[in-house]
Amino acid sequence: MSSPIPLPDVSAPAKPHLKVVAGVLLRPNGDFFLASRPEGKAYAGYWEFPGGKIEPNETPDAALVRELHEELGIAVTAAQPWLVQHFDYPHATVDLLFFRVTAWTGQPHPHEGQQFAWQSPDHITVSPVLPANTPIFRALSLPPVLALTCAHVLGEAAHWAALPRQLAAGLSMVIVREPPLNPAALRQFVQKILTHTQGTACRVLVNADPDDPTLWAGLPVAGVHLTEARLLAATVRPDFAWVGASVHSRAALAQAEKLGLDYVLFGSVLPTATHPEATPLGWAGLAAALGDTPRVPVYALGGLCAEDVPTAQQCGAQGVALMRQAWLPSASSSPP
């Protein structure tokens, strides 16, 4: 006689599912604000981005304004939804909606006995930090503007002329995208890029097959960028420090979120000279595609310039990705 199937234990109450807002207060130089949790709360002494629970019938925007006024004594005047994190703590399941807070009135001061600290993405000095907040540090190290190479369209000379100027202006992330090149030629092109970026803070990623040993062996790049086809075919995140992908649909964005990618490029947002026949998303289409805030940073792509960063961020994006505009003589990779 078979053993009876055990019944689930229904005596233990289900963990609450909390919806929480968190404000990432940003200074112009990229520094961000953290606060310690006060005594009497769960995880007292842990550091986090300030915020709190969304009350019944309260919008996330209203909850953010209320919580930061209650906790810090400031009045938020400019904030955009940015990223969402889902985290399972022992005491509760939490959906954390992070806002980029770029303007406020008043000076933060402790209303609940907290400690405060301004931090930079590459130098976190406080500890311990609540686990749901740590992925945001990585996202904060990404720039508002990145550039993709297109030497196969504009010619290599334009790139070698523009790259030193862009690096001097603060360009800190380049994706090498040269579809016509075979692995050997692509490797040579990447090596020449690296001679320019050596000694700078610029990360170089390469749009290529992550499993091609002839390309990657000994090549000191920061990571790999996947086409949408490679992304959708992947079952695990490629083994690189930084991994991004190009996406053109919500389904592809969901796959990037599932694999834990570091960023995606979403487009095309505006008409482009490369694909004049394609119907662009438009800014409203991008905002709709991002929905209730993505779990990975999103760069708007297609027909854009650095001056479009504020519009992209209003739609929930990290910033913009430039192609032709990055390499033209008058181009700038610095946001306004």
C-alpha cells in the first residue's frame, strides 16, 4: 500500500507581499544617497535607498513624495520611475520600485534616527546593505549615453578621428558592432579601439558570438553584447563581467530580465537612415513597451542624440545609445 500524500501545512500564514517605493537621490556628479534603517524596524542598521510601502489607493509617485518627506524632510520636485526589483525576504516578498530623484527642496535630515551617507557607484563605503538594493549600484555605474561603432557605414577614419574627442568628453562605454567583419578582422578592430581606451574609464563590449574562442582569447574587453536572436536562443547568461543585448519587443526584454543581463538597447525609437523602411516606436511607444518599469536598465536606440537623454529618462530608460551621432565631427556623447 502506497504512503498517503502529505497535505500542505496551512497553519503557517502566507508571507505578506509588499509594494514599496525607493528614491535614488542623485547629485549631478553621480553620487547617490543611502540611509540606514532605524532601530525598531526589520533589518535595523542595514543601509538602503530611502522609501517605504505604498498605501492602499496610493500611486507610486505619491508614495515616493510622502515617504521621502516623512523620512528625510525633503520635497521631491523631479523624479522618474526607473527599475523594479523583486526580492523574497524571510519576513515578506517585496516589489521595490526605484525612482531616479534628480531635484528636491530642503536638506535631508533624520526624522527617524537614521544615519545618512552619500556614496559613489565605484566606492561603496557603508555596510551591510539590504540585498534588494545592491543590483542598483551596478545600474548606477552605467552612463546615460553609450556609443555603438558603425565603421562599416561611416568608415574607420571617422571613428579614429572622433574617438579621442569623445573619450575626452567623458564617453565611458562603447559597444563594437561591425557585422561585416569576420572574427579575425573584428578582433583587430577591437584591439585598435582598446589602444585608444587604455588608461581611461571607458568599458568596451563586443557584439559577437560569446562562444567564439578565436575572438575572445586574451582580449581584455569588459563584456559581450548579444543580438536579439542570440538573446532569445540563450538559456543561461554568458560568462562575461558585463552582458547586454539589443531588443525590439517586450518578450525579448523579458528574456533579458530572466537571464539577469546588465542592460538592453531598445529600438528603434525614431526614424533612422540605416533602416528607413522600419516603423519607429516613438517615445510613447517606448514608454508603453517598458510598461510598469523594467528590471534591467534600458537604453533608447535609433535616430537619437545626447540631447535626448532627459526625454528617454522620462520614459523610464537609463539613457540613449548613439550610432552615427557618436562619430560625426560635431557629435557629443555628453548629456545636456
